[in-house]
Amino acid sequence: MLGGVETGIAALVVFFLPVLIALLRGHDNTFAIFLTNLLLGWTGIGWIIALIWSFTAIRRRVRA
């Protein structure tokens, strides 16, 4: 069974999952997703919005 510290860390990872996904995908709005998740994620609806936003299309920069 997980102890208190391990459970807390696991909960934080799950809570900030949208931010982690945005970082891994190189999303242009990672900081805005972080703020949405931080300020509204506790509502559940805000967390879902941040999660969906983290999966939205990202613009690839074209090399000239």
C-alpha cells in the first residue's frame, strides 16, 4: 500500500497531467494551460478543459 507521501505525489502528478502533456508535446500555450490547471483545475471542469486544451493541435514551425 502507498503511504501518505507517495499518495500525495501521485495525486499531484495526476492533477498536473494536462501540463505534463502540454510540455511533452511542445504546446505553444503551456503556461496558459498551467495557469488554467492551477487556478481552475480543482473544479473538475477546469481540469477537463486544461486536459482537452493540452491535446489540441500545435503549430509546427517551418524552417526557412
